Amino acid sequence: MSATIEQTRETPSIETGGIVASLEGVSKNYGPVRALRAVDFNVRAGELVALLGPNGAGKTTAVKLLLGLMPPHAGRVRVFGGDPTNPENRKRTGAMLQVGRVPETLRVREHIDLFSSYYQKPMPLGEVLAAAGLEKLGDRKFADLSGGQRQRVLFALAICGDPDVLFLDEPTVGLDVEARRLLWDEIRKLVGRGKTVLLTTHYLQEADTLADRVAVINQGAIIAQSTPAEIKAKTSGKRIRCITALDLNSLREIHGVTEVKEDREAVEIHAREAEPVVRALLARDPLLAGLEITSAGLEEAFLALTRDTGQNGNQQN
């Protein structure tokens, strides 16, 4: 089955909330392996979407298709309403990918100058260096940089053209905690300026902190799309930690409990709703102590979603 990538010579402006990039019924194969399976997915103007999934789920494939780096085997790929390979569309797009190499003998500022020349209205060099935390490294050769510093250079190359849409594939890999949070701040500033960002990441806290919307992909299919809060509420519920004389089997028998595990001197109980479980705990153990109730995180939601997909037998061919 042949694919369609819509051609256009125009680059229409996209109003806030309009669709900037989309996959429409897109499938992609690598030999016998189906990387994407009839995927429908879109990114709207002015939002930050986090695309989450296990290794091999299809995240990077989706990004490469949206960048026009490969064609789909079926379906349609659109960016700014047309072909992602259109030169005018590419001038409005920035990307930071896991793969790819840049010349190691060039200095940081030389790399940025080179990439900026591809765009009509690039950001000033000083702003790019500051945004990527590279002010003191502008004259350093790429070969002499640490892994985290190289990652910051790749971020600088992605943003230097002041693109309208930015694709960030695992942008904070190799960064320490401080550098990661500084990059988060810069990404927030970009979205605050009306830019559109598609982010893939294995750091679920990153997605929870930054994303307006989360899409979870597993085994080549989108299995959930919503805000981080809605995904957590639907799949994770609440986490209850307490010290109790009740054994684990007794706790599992309480209606509404989904998971129980030991946590040092206490137990951790997962439940869709906390209140009825806590009432049952107090009724069965009047000496219950150390009660803590928190919302389960995006990590628990992600694991629940991908585990359920695997149990349903939706395996790659």
C-alpha cells in the first residue's frame, strides 16, 4: 500500500490550537517489524506534547516521519498543512535527534552560525548560547566537549533558527540535574512565546512537568492521549502508605485495592480511590499509624498502560 505525503508550496500560518503536525493512519515497517500501526496523532499550535513509550515503541520513527526523513508505508504525514520535506516548511522546523553526527573540529559558535544560515530569521548568536547554557563554551571545539555539553550544543542547533515547531527526541539524556532543569526552563520559554514542541523522553517526571498533553505509544500504536493529570487519574489512582498489623493478603482483599507491597516498616497500597480503602483499614486495624496519601505518579500510569497492552497480546509482527 503506497503512502501519501501531501505536497504544498504554501506555508499557511497556524492559529493557536490549529494542527501543526499530524500522522493520519500512518504505518511504517522495518522489514518484517511493524514500527507504527495505522497511527493517528497530531500536535496543535502552541502546545507541548510528550510522546512516551518503551524502547522500540515507535517514538523516534514518528518523529523522523514528521521531519520528512523517511516516508510512511501507508497513511499521510502533514506539517503546516503540507509535505514535511517542503523547504519552506523545513525553515519553520527545528529538531534535536538521538542519532546523527556533527563535525567535531568545528567550534560551538561555528556550528551555530552554520545552522543559523539555513533559516531566514535566526536567533542572535548570544541568545542561542545563553538559552543552551553555552556562554563560556562558544570557542570550544565540539570534540573537546563532554557528553552533556554536546547535548546542549545539539539543543542550540535545534533552536537557533527560531523555528515555529520544535521536535526534541530525548533532549536531556546525559545531562545532570541542574542542566536538565535549566533546559526545562528554556523549553517553557519557547512554549510561552507561542512555539509548538513535540518531546520524546524516558524521564517521566520531565513529561509530567512540561507537557500540556501526553500520548503513550506502545508496540507501534497510540494507547492513550490526555493531559498528564487525566492519565494519572484514570490509570494510577492514589498511593496509601501506612504502618499496620494486617498482612499483605488481608490488605489485597480490601475492595478497591489494586496493588500492595512492603516499604521498609510500612506498606504501600495502590487504589483507585483512597477514602473507602482508608475507612476499611481503620475499621480492621484501629492501631493503624503513619498514614500518608498521595497521588500516584505518571510513572505508575505509564507502567500500567504499557503492561495492559502487553497482556492483551498486542505484539509486533
